[in-house]
Amino acid sequence: MKADKVTGIGYAFIHFAVEVMCFSVLIGVYNPGRYWWALACLFDILAFGLQAPLGVLFEKYNNAKPGVWGLIILSIGALIAFLSNANVIFQFASLIIITLGNAMVHIAGALSTLRVSEGRLSESAIFVGGGSFGVITGRLIGADRTLWWIPFIITAVAIVMAIIIDIRIKRKYGRYAFSFDIEPCRQKLVNKPVGITILILFLVVCVRAYIGYGLPTAWNKTVVQTILLFSFMGIGKMSGGILADIFGARKVGVISCLVAVPMLVFSNNIMWLSLLGVASFSMTMAITLGGLVSVLPKHPGVAFGVTTLGLLMGTVPLFFVRMPSRSVCDVLIVIMSVLAAAGLWYCIDSKRKGEDN
Amino acid sequence: MNLILDVIDAGVPAEGNGTTGIVIAVVVVLAVLVAVGAFCIVKASKKKKDE
């Protein structure tokens, strides 16, 4: 069966829209301010941390359209933020509303792309990758407050797109399309015990987040270089799933982790090496999600929540403790990447590619 | 990604942008969400084992 490009690309755009809105508010409204640290840290905690409980909620209430409602809630939160006029109560209130909307849309994207994937990883990978382009676009828009209206236009288009995708999926899979209890996900990447698989893949995500988010990049000094960095991250996430469907998830996951090591270690001042390292390291994103869905086929929302909880646990330390010196950082990259590769090697079945391969 | 680096470069929370109360509040929110998330994961994986 061919990949469902409409759902994958559609949710990549919706993910892009969400990040544009979030980061234009973060950079354009909250920064700089007295509570910038708290707002940025809480954004990270709530946006990532809410996804596991929301995953449970929308597995239960599976006709709730979290994508459409999430985008509407996100827009309301952003509007409050733009009108907050530096009022701290309104800023924190808007942050909570924005992160709730953000988490709802992420869960909707995960459920929709996993529903249509038929065992492939491409759809989820394309959806996840779209966010990186949104982060950089939101940062650029946020730098100029006169452009505040652009994220709202993009979000309006995303709402229409979410409605169309929802209708399309229900037309194809019936009224109970999102009742994963009745029709579980067909992902079968893992043949290992549930608990140990969840733990190992969770740690792999933690490692990727810690290194990916905290890695010092001395070469990154201009806007164009930052755009390139985020673009390569997005391309890496997208291509990881697509390559896994072609060559096998284990092969791509392990090789991408190991290939990234020398690129990241020797790349502090070499832009292209660093970009390739970041792209390679990001490739495991969809593979870890696919592995988790394999052991929790009736709970794709929770499986996605495990990955975001891993992202949270990998990034939160960076808000409190600076990344150590470059030499310590290099040692950490080597050790953590090798352990992540070993974890993927253990968990992911070598025979599995996409369902259609 | 670089949002975090920007925040860290700004030298917070040590330089006054986050008071002790705010840091404690942030840690409490983090602990609650991690606990709820872990509960959801354990419950889902137990259900799978029972099957």
C-alpha cells in the first residue's frame, strides 16, 4: 500500500502552523521579560508533559476532533498573549491555554498519521518533521511584532486542513476510525517485553533531546545558519521514517545514531558537518515512536506521550544546568549515542520494514 | 532548540528572572506532569500485558 501523503503532509503543515504560533508568541510577547525563564521553561514542561494524559483522554473520547479544537484553543491563547500588554497574569494564563492547544494538536497528528500508516513510519515522520520548520519561522515572525497576524492566517488554513483530514480518514476507515480498541495500530517493529521496550526507547528519546537541544554550535551566528540548522533537523526527522520504510527501521536507527557521533563531535566550528550530524541524529524520531506503538498498539496516544515525556526529561535539565564544557560534551555525545544505538539494536526487529515491503 | 540556549545564555534563573518561588512552582508542575504521564504509561502497558 502506498503512503498516505495527504495526511502526512497535511499534518506536517498543521504541526508547522502550531509551532509558528507558539514561537511567535514566545519570542514576540514573552521575551524579553521578567518572567522569560519561567514562561519558556513552563512552555516546555506543559507542551511536552500534557501529551501523555491527553493521549489517554483522546483515545477514550475518540470522536472529539482534538486537532481542530486544539488549533482553536491555541489561537485563543495566542490572542490573549498578544493583548496581554505585559500583564503577568494574562501571560501565564495565555501560556497554559497555548500549551493545551499545542498538546491537543500534537496528539491529533500522532493519532491521525498512525491510523493511516498501515504499519509504515513515513506518515508520522513527515508529520513530526514539519514542526522544526515552524519553530524557526515562528522565531523570525516573533522578532517583528508587526507581523503578529501571519500566524493567525496560517492557523486558519491549518484548521480547514484538520477538518478535511478528519473527514477523509473517517470516510476511509468508518465512524470508529479512531477507536484503537477495536482496530489497533498495525505497527510491528518490536518483539520484546513491553516494559523494557518502553524504558529503553524512552531513554533513547531522552538522549536525543538532551544532545539535540543542548549541543553548543559555535558556528551558528546568523539567521541563515539558524534556518539551516532547523531545516536539517526537520529533514532528518522526515527522512528517518521514509528511509526506515525502505531499508528497515533497525538498520536506519542504529546507523543514523552511530554516523552522527563523529559529525557532532568534530562539528563545533564546521557548519556542514554539524548540520549533517543533527539531521542524522534526528532520524530516530519516527523509529522510536514506531517501536512504542508496536508494544502499545491500542494506545497510540500514550505511545506518543512516552516520546514527548522523553523529550521533556531530556530538555528540562538544560533549563537548570548549563551543558558542560565542549570536551565533556563530546564524551557525553559518544557515550549516549552508542548507548542509544545499542538500545535501538536490542528493541527493533531486524526483519521489519514497512507493512508494504 | 535554540530557545533553550537563548534562555540559558540569558543567565536565568540565577540572575533574578526567576525567583525561588517560581523555580519551585515550575518544579512542582514538572513533577506532577511526569507522575501523571508515568501513571498513564504504566496503566497502558499493564493492560497490554493482561491481554
